[in-house]
Amino acid sequence: MIEIENLTREFNGNVAVDRLSLQIAAGEVFGFLGPNGAGKTTTVRMLTTLIAPTSGRASLMGFEVGRDDREIRRRVGLLTETPGMYDRLSAWKNLTTYARLYEVTDVEGQVEKYLRLLDLWDRRYDAVGTYSKGMKQKLAIARALLHEPPILFLDEPTAGLDPEASRMVRDFISELRGAGRTIFMCTHNLDEADRLCDRIAVFKSRLRVVDTPSNLRQQLYGRQVIFHLAHEAEPLLAAVADRPYIQHSQAVQNKLLLSLEDPEQHNPELIRLLVGAGAEIQFVGEARRTLEEIYLQLVQEEAESDG
Amino acid sequence: MDKVKTIISKEWAEVFKNKLVLFTVAFLPLLLVAMPLIMLPLMGSDPQEMDELPTALVGEMCTGLSQIECLQLYMMSIFTIMFMILPVMVPVTIAAYSIVGEKTTRSLEPLLATPITTLELLTGKMLAAVIPAVAVTWLTYLLFLTGIWFLTSAAVFRALLAPMWLLAILVVGPLLALFSVSIAIMVSSRVNDPRIAEQLSGAVAVPIILLLVGQSAGFILLSQELVLVIAAVVAILDIGLVYLAIQTFERESILTRWK
């Protein structure tokens, strides 16, 4: 669906995007994470044909960036970082304008569909300037979807929104995910990426890592099992110290945290070992690292290797 | 063509909701109709006033007219030239706001992400400014002529309906509007403040003002031939400017350089 090969963009000698190569499958929700100024928006702008790459190539649904720009624009929807609606005009006028520019055949039908879907129908004739931030963002999402694009680019879809509006937008993206669209989403919100994305790329001028959220967790930390005990966990560290499959062990008050390659295989033996050493196990669970921890770890590693 | 119409419709919807732009667009035409119509009844037939008129001009214009008719015709011909300033000044505000406005409201990026070509976008934006300017000029000129019909003699009215004036208003006017709009769009694409775009583009009116001064002082005698030459020159300039405006509209620079 989206193929990117060595895509590079320089601005006055500064490399904003450095040899980015990626393949994104049809129907995939792809999270593009990175700090401010990492080149995420530049990447989106290149892929939506708004700016040209300095070198490298990209194609969307078989259409080449730089050669088939109009065809690409017909097939992608773009939610820009700021809604960029015409504030003096009504939501109806804004959307009918864009529907016509996107060559939609049933202009009024499509506009009505998305205004109703995003719960803006009752305010359709009000000037967009009177809308809240969340309503404007919903309207911008409607604009990006009017022509039913198979590929959707979302640049920071929940940036600057209050928690309620963010949740509303997230839920809607979640619904879109079910509709089989390919979604390329730039975000700072790691929790959002974790919940919505099939794969995640961490990007800072160049691609640092790309994988599914669960694989990223495993790559960095292995799988971590927590043994909740009825007593202090510290004395039990020695009992498991010689097990070769334990990658990392830690005792925190009454919790024993063990990083394992394959918990399903090793947990029974460990439980026997711990009980034999006098442990009173209350329950066992798997620790789930947040994407934020993963992201910060990667960024830290990157900074250390750069330094 | 559908996309051009869509852009025109969107631009007008925005302009007609912007009171400041609307006031700027309406004020000058109304002033231009009101001023001569107030002046006409106040004009006397003082021989001293006649002496102050440029001799060459009076000789050409006033054959077969009375003193008062000659004075009225002279004054109204000056105002008629001012109707050539209208299509230059009126669209500048609309066109200058056109691109800068999109930049400041951050609406240009989603607009450029649609499958619209630069030619369609700029044609839409140019026509959205040119059409009201021409309509306002023609409408106010019609009001002006109606006033002349009521307030002067048939001879003065006929003289102001001469082909030279009709050519100036009906042909040169729209060409000047396009000239002014092309420059305003080019300036608007390069600056970040609508006021700067407006001021820079407003400079386009200077040659017309010089023509006005030249005619009233008797240095330039506006004739049918001269109006035709002006029309031809402006038409050629228009073709060049429209081409230049489209060629120099760099989507990428506009998106990446604005702050």
C-alpha cells in the first residue's frame, strides 16, 4: 500500500528526513513516533505530495510521489496538525467546498454522512469560528474522509485537545481502523499509539526502530513476570540467581520481578523453586511495559550512542 | 472548471462575511458616485472657471457645447478616468487577503492537499477578485451615468457615452482589474501579512493616477486611439503576469516558509 525507499529531505543543508525506508500494508494502522522537530510532518508532507523529496522514492497504491501527485491526492486524506478550517464559513460550507475539490459525486450526501457521524449535524450552519477545539478537530477529520480515501494521514490528531475531546477523536480513529483503511498516524501520545497502532516506528530524522508494540516491549525488556508475595521479596533473589533463562531479576518490597525469554515454559519451574525456598506466592502476573517506557528507553539509547 | 467555481464560491462566502474587506470594497465606489453627483448642481458658469481649464482639452471636447456644459463635461471626464482606478483598487483587498489569509488561518495546507492544480486554484482566486471589481465598477458607472442623465444636458450625457469612455470602462477596466489582481496574488504568495500585500499591490494604481493627473492638467489627451493602445498593452502585460503568477506560486516554499 505504502512503499518508501531511502526517502530523504534536506532544508538548506539540514537533513530533516534521512533515508527513510518503510513498507506499510493495506489496512494497517501505523504509528509514527518522534520528538518535536524529528521530521514527522515533513515525512507526511512528502507522502501527501505537498513537498518533494530531495532524494529517494515513495509510492502509494502504486502511484509514485513526484510523478502521480494528483492521483495520490485523490486517494489520501490528510488531517493536518492544525484543523485549518475557514472560521467565517459554516461547517456545511467548509465541507461542501472540500467535497467538490475532492471530486466527490454525492457532495451533499457525503457531507451529511460525516456531519452526522461526528455529531456535528445540529451545528452545521454555525460559523466554524464558534466551534470548540474538539469540534473543529472532528470537522477536520470529516474533511479528510469526505472522499473515502483508502489511505489516511493523521498528523497529531489529538494534540491540544482536552481529555474528553481526545477520547472522542481516539474512539473515532478506532472505528476507522475497523473499516479497513490504511492509517499513518504521527503522534506524541504514546498511549494512543499503543492502543491504536498495529506497528510503531520511532523516528528522529532517521528510522530508529519499527515493530509491533508487543515486539518492541519484548525486544527491549524481554517478558517480565511479577510474583506477588506475602513477605519481602529480597531474600528470594538468591534462590533464582543461577537460572540461565532469567535475563534480569529485581526485588521491590513484596514483588519479585523476573525478565524471562519464555514465561509459559519457565514459570512452573520457577514457582516450584520459589515455593521450595519458602516463598508464599499470592499471585503471578505479567508486567506490561508502557510504550512511553519503551520510547524513552529508545531515545535514551539513541542519545547515548550519538554522544 | 468545477474546482474554479468552487474556489470562487468559497472566496466570496468568506469576503462577504468579512466586514472590513467588504467596507474597503464598497467605500471607494460609493464615494466615486456620490462626489460628482454632489458637485454637478453646485457648478456655476463663471468665465474665470473656464479660463482655468486646459486650452487644448477644451478645444477638443467642447465643440458645440455651452460654457457650463463644457465645464461639466471636463469635470465628469476626470471622474470617468477615476472609474478606471476602481477595478485596480477594489480587487486588491480581496486578492491580497486571498493567499495570506489562507496562510494565517493555516487553511492552505489542507487546500493544497486536494487534487486541485495551481492553475485552477489561482484562476479561482483571481476571478473571485476580478468579477466583483468589474461588477462594482460597471454598476457604479451605470449609477454615475444615470445621475449625469438627470443632472446635465443630453449633449454632456452623449459626450460621456462616447466609444472612448465605453472602451475605457468596459474593456480596459476588466484588463486593469486582472493586472492588479495578478500582482496582488504574486505579492500575497510571498508575504505573511495581508496589509503588506494590500499596500504593495495598491502601488499598481499609480500609473492610472498619473494618467488622471495628466488628463486634468492637459498634458495627456485621452483619445480613442490612446485607450486602445492602453488596452493592448495591459492585455499583453496581463498574459505575462498571469503566467508569472502561476509559475512563481511555489506550493512547497509557501508551506515550509510561513511562520
